[in-house]
Amino acid sequence: MGAVRMLGGFGAGMALGRAVLAAGPLVGRRASLVTWGSLGFVVCTLAFPELSPVMVFGFAWLLFGLAYQQDAVGRLLGSRIFLWLGILSFPFYMVHFILFKVFMWGIEPEILHSGTAEILLAWGCLFLIMIFCTVLLHKGVERPSHRLARRLAGPRISS
């Protein structure tokens, strides 16, 4: 099922990229309609599980609409912290599930009988380890890979 979901995500990303190129700038009401309409679409796919395979398209259009927001939401999403989180989102996606499963297998059974403070501390430590591994993956693998790809691609030819 994961491969099907990833294929859907790839297709949604391709559609989103094409839409951004074709649409040109959206302003005001049009951007809000795209944002709220796609949010409604995502909610419908949550309400009707048989629609879940197409949920990724709703998220893609939600991102498309949010990219054009010029209000407080747009300023918040354009802030340094959200841009940093966006940069780290892919490496986080790559490591979070593995670390979560290791935690559930090795640590979670040990803390079940602990108090609330110990449980929250364990979950907080897991989150910090996830962020640490994410940053490490981004700086040690993703950024060098991007530099290598740019070097191998050579200079761009402009038409």
C-alpha cells in the first residue's frame, strides 16, 4: 500500500508542478477559493475512506493555494521557521517512521508502567532524536547530493 501511496504522491507532485507553471499568479479571492476548496476535498477524503487514495491531490492543491496566500497565513508560512521545517520535511519523512518503530519496539514497553512525566520525557527524547537525525541526513546526504547533481548537470543552457 505504501508504494501505491508514494505513486499517488509522485503523480500529485507532478500535477502540482504543472499547475503552478500553467496558472500564473493567483491573488485574493481566487487563492482563497483554491485553499479552502482543497481543504474541503481533504476533509471529504477523511470522511469517506474509500476516497483516501486521492487524498494526496487535495494536499497538493492545498499547498498550491497556500503558496499564493498574501494574508497572515502566507506571512506565517513564509517565516524562517516554516521555511526551515519545509527544508527538513523530506529527510524527516525518511527517518521518522524507522525511529518510531524502534522506539515502540525497544523503549515503549519499558515506559508503559512509568508516570506521565517519564512517558512525556521519552516521547520528547524520541522527537529530539528524530530532529537530530533529520538535520544530520539533510546536511550529510541531501545537500552534498544536490551539489553533486548540479555539478554533474553542468551549466544550464538558456534559450
